[in-house]
Amino acid sequence: MIRVAAVGDIHLSPESAGALRPAFDTLGDCADLLLLAGDLTRHGTVEEARVVAREVAGLPVPVVAVLGNHDYQSDQQDEVTAVLEEVGVTVLEGRGTVLRIGGTKVGVAGTKGFGGGFAGRSGGEFGEPEMKAFIRYTRRCAEELAASLRTLREEDCAVRIALTHYSPVPDTLAGEPLEIYPFLGSYLLAEAVDGAGADLAVHGHAHMGSEHGMTGGGVRVRNVAQPVLGQAFAVYHLPVHTRPTSLAGGAASAGVR
């Protein structure tokens, strides 16, 4: 069993320095890795990134992250990434990483993702160039997520996780105003997860959403935005497959709550 701790939307700043470290120090007792699902800072500054780095530096478990829209606010996303990587955080965007946990290969594929909406109420690549660019960016994120998950399957990962900031399904947005669903996620991310296969999909972004959801192909989805969780992180238990899942329909049961 692989124990996955996850949280997003922690929105740290100098004023909140040290707020999460006591809880994170307990991770060695309850988890095998920590996933950070974006919006780690308030305004995407290097100063705020250094606060995040101090919260997670030297933890007893590996830390894998994606950035969120807040982390892009100051156009310093590359610098924010560099600060986190300096303390050993693996920051993903359009790629995957393989962790060895107790002899088990655990693969995490990550992208920030983007909006666009969900089946029946989604944007399309039609009309103005701005609209086309919007959806093409979402599509590119989804395609890179799918390619990363497929690579992890080829690398014989016994557990595969999709890590995004934007949501792949509307289920975990329940509680948010319907009018903003298109800005909270995209069905293209779910298509990527279902097409390539995964054991769990983790995202943040929707502060007033719901924790539990599922893709059409049966992959469990968890919204780990901290305002949704109401705690420092959640832990999900994933069974270890003797053979990695190749189809979404073979996804493992995820979650302890």
C-alpha cells in the first residue's frame, strides 16, 4: 500500500511562515510522499516561494509539486520553480517523475492544466485567435499529461498518479458557482487520465468545491485544496499492482475518506 499525502492552495506568504511545518513534520509517520497541487504562493513571488521552500525542506518524504495560477501571477514562475527545486522539490509541468518507495515504483505525472469547461458546456477552438489560443493551451496541457502517464506505464510504475492544479471533472467543483466552472478545469484533462490510465487524480484550485469525484473511466479524483480539506493535508491509500494498470477501467480504489 502506498500512502499519498496531498494538499493544494496553501497560498503561503511571509505572514504565514511556519504555519504548516509542524504538520508536515509528521508525514514520516503517515505517508510515503507529499503532493502539492499548485497555488503554493499568494502572488507568485520569489519571496513567497522561499517561505514555501522552508516549509517543505528536509521533510522525511519526497515532495512533488505543480504550480497553480497564483504562482504565475508575478510572471516569476521559473524563479519560483527554481527556489523549490533548490530544496529538493520535484516541480512538474508536462512531464513525470518516478519515485522508488519501499521497492515500489510510483510514477507522478504533472501539469498545471487550464480551464475550458466540461462536456456539454465547454469552449472550442473556434472564432477569435484569443479563444483558439485558450483552448489550445488546455489541450496541450492535457496531451502532455497523457504522454507522461503513458511513459510512466512503460517504465513499469506499479502506481501512477495524475497531479494537476485545474480540475479534470465537475464532480469536485460542487459548491462553486456554475458560472465559473469553465475557469476551474477542463474535460480534456479527464480524457487524458482515462486514455492513458492512472490510479488517482489529484487537483486543487476549487476552494469551495468538494473532495471526491471520478472520471468517466472510473479513475478516482480528489480535490485537495486546503479550504476543502480543512486540514494541513489528506492521505490516500493506493494498492500496489503486480502489473501496472494500462486502462482507466483497471484503476485502483483510492482514498481513505
